[in-house]
Amino acid sequence: MGERMVMVVDDDANVRSGLEHLLEAEGYDVRAFADAADFLVQPAPPVPACLILDMQMPQLDGMSVLQHMAERHLALPVIFLTGHGTIPLSVAAMKAGANEFLTKPVDPDALLAAVDEALASDASRIAQRREADELARRHAQLTPREREVFGLAIGGLLNKQIADEMGISEIMAKVHKRNLMQKMQTRTLAELVRMAEKLGIVSVRSR
């Protein structure tokens, strides 16, 4: 579990220490901060991570921290802790993007379950981001002609129809399509269509 990080922001030293011991005993890599400002200057974690955040703090409160995170595009799952939980406050936290809202003294099992869920969510987000980056990298290698074939092929056009649409020979259409499939690292049209959806590419023409 060393490749999963839990960040803790709480101005109460006793709470902070207790959370550190609990999480480290479960094998998590823990980073704890007494001041939200110290947390906000940290780089984004390179591994799946989540944030356990105190709602009431003297400088920046939890909702302000969420706002600063949004401005930085820091997409960490957040678990709020508060000693003064109310339904309106919990609703506001959830609307602001919090994953969970727990009251102090927090139940260890409930906290660990929330952490596990938050880390799974962040791992999924990172995997999707890496897949999107990889698809974008492959797409960037395509020539203008191959991109044109891409837009036609995902519409279900046959090689002859692609050739007619582009004003080239069927042989050249086949060559461009083969190069396209190789660079996108796929052998099937169905997978190419799924890649197009993830890249936001729409078919130029459908048969």
C-alpha cells in the first residue's frame, strides 16, 4: 500500500497524530499538515491519494481549501471531518465535491472504509487520465491524411468509399488506413470507434 497516499489537514495535533498512527498501521503513506496553506503548496501526489480535511480551522476552513484545490485543478477525493456536523453543512460539502463527511470522534472502521473508497476512486481517475494521454499521444502521430481516414473509417465507410471521398486510389486509402490502425495500436474498427469517442472525434460521414 506504500504506493497509495493519504494526506491529512487538521490543526488539532492530537487528532492529526491519531489519524497518522491509524493510517500508517494500515500501510498507507501519510502526509500530515497542521496548516491548510502548507498543504496547498504541495505538488499533486504522483500516486493514488486522498485528503482527510478538517472542516473548522482558524485560517482556511475546509470549504475554502476545496475552493483553492479547484482553482489549482487538484482533483483529490476529499473526506471531511468535523466536530460540529450539521445536515446543511454536510450537504454543502457534498455539493462542493467531497466524497465523505464524517463527524469527530470518527469511527476508525468508517474512516478506513471511506479512505479505501476514495483511493479506489482516485486510482480509477489516474488510469483514465493515463489512457486519455496515451490515446492523445498516438493520435498526434497521425498525418493529416490518416486523420481524415480516421474520421471516415469510424463512420463505417469501406475502403472504396473512403477513397472516393478523399479523391485518392483505393490502394492509397488502404495504406492510410493500415498506417492509422498501426499508429493507434488497434486491429479492429470497433476499438477504433471507442478510441474516437474517448478522443472526442466524430465521424465525418456515415454510410
